[in-house]
Amino acid sequence: MAAAWFRFARQSSAFSVAFRAFSASAAHQASRTPVGFIGLGNMGGPMAKHLLDNGHPVIVNDVYPEAMASLEDAGAIKASTPAEVAGKADRIITMLPSSPNVQEVYCGEHGILSNVKAGSLLIDSSTIDPAVSKEIAEVAAKKGGVYMDAPVSGGITAAAAATLTFMVGGRKEEFEAAKELLQFMGKNVVYCGDVGSGQAVKICNNMLLAIEMIGVSETMNLGMRLGLDAKLLASVINMSTGRCWASDTYNPVPGVIEGVPSSNNYKGGFGTALMTKDLGLAQNAATATKSPTPLGSLAHQIYRILCNKGYPLKDFSSVFHYLSEEDKK
């Protein structure tokens, strides 16, 4: 009896090991199937590169051919349209500037949904109106695709370092499949609820970020006009109750932190026009929900002024430059 039990246990153990090996191999193969990536700007380009670096075959598309060139050099395959991407990959990530761009890439004549495979996972990391995410999810479902919104936080620094935070909205049973991809580009992948929930979290976060950046810019400008050294002032703030991301990680004063847009003439980063767009989305949501957001509204107005004053393509931290220079004109 003991010998029979031993043989059974040994066979069961061997089966268990074989099953785990098979499961691991299947998971490995699934993780290395082609991934489509559409939108290769300051954020999307580094994100797609991380997928390549981790062994994923990546099929890329962007309206600007030059944006695809460096990724082609790194091993990516170029596609001429979003529809072509959809024909070659059943996992697609998009990172686009605005709601109209997302609608065109997904629903346009040569869009993803014109050629999507049944069962495809479609992850949109753009920051757009939550209502648009819900509309596209409905259309995708009719085509047999699964759409999830997964906007990001962390900016170009986090995109380059693969430390983004993803805020994911969609069917909970699909979250793990999305996380499997997103974990190669970020350190936090958070499930927020149904489709559109990720966008809701993101616009709330960006409204706070804009208010924060304006506050840091006003504070730094005041302190410098009082004769304080910018680095000294920032260091004290960053060890005190005023500490925040806009000060300790992305300070808007040139020279305080190296490697951020303020130390590169506000080039790169998150454009003022895009921040203005996000603040507009937040204000639309505030109106729809009858939520009072006086500081959010004022931040929106300030960034709209910046866009009209020649700052739309500069990083949103250029609000410091505007505040510090405006009275000198």
C-alpha cells in the first residue's frame, strides 16, 4: 500500500511539474506575440521601446514617419495605417493627444476597428473624455474587440524609466491581460473600475497637477524676488510641508533639477496645449456633475492664456517663465 501511494505521489508530482512547465511556456509564448503600438510621441515612443527591450515584437504606426524611424532601428515593424496594425496584432496600445485623434485612429476609414480581429485587446493610454472611451468600447465590443482605457501619470521621465502609473478602466476579467503588457512600461498598474474610470481618475489627477504647478511657480518666483537662491528654496520646500511632485521631481525653475524640461528651455515633456485640453475635460466633467472647482477653473484660464501667449508647445511647467517674465514686457 505504501509503495502504491509512493508511485502515485511521484506520478502526481511529475504531472504537476510538467503542467507548470507547460503553463509557463504558454504564458511566455503569449507574452511574445506581436503587440501593436500607435502614437509614438514623447510618451508613446519610450513606452514602445520598453516593449521591444523586453522581447516583444512590436508593430508601430504614427502620423509622423520620423517618429517610427528610431523604433524601426531598434527592431520594430512599421505599419502604414492603424488598420494594418490591427491586421497583424491582437494586442494594441494607443497613446494619442486628444479625443478626436483617438476617434479617428479607432473608428476612421483606416482605423483599428475597420480590421480588428475578434478577441483583440485594445488599450488606450491617451487622456480623453471618459464619454468617448465608453463610446469606443461599445463599438469595439460589436466588432468582437475588448477596449480598455489606461491613461498614465508620471510624464516623460517616468515613460523613459518605465515607472509610469497606469489607471485602468474596463472589464475586470480582462485586467490581468492588460497588466501583463502594461507592467513592462510602468511600476503601478491600478484597476479603477468600468470603462471610463481610468480617464476619470486621470483628469482629476491632472487638474490637481496644474494647480500644483502654478502654486510652485508662484512660490519660486516670489522667493527669488525676495533674494532667495532657487535651489536653496526648493530644497527647503522639499523637506517641508510644501513638498510636492511639481517641486521635488519636476521643478519649473531652470537649473534647479537637471534633465527636466525647465532645464532644457521647456522643450519636450507635457505640452501646455495638452494640459489645457485636460483641464477643459475636467471642467466639462465638473459642469456635468455640478462640482465646484474654483481653482481648477482658474488653472484652466491661466493655461489658456499661456497658449495665447506663445507657450502651447512648451512644457506645462513654462507657467513659471510666464509668471516671472510677464511684468518685464
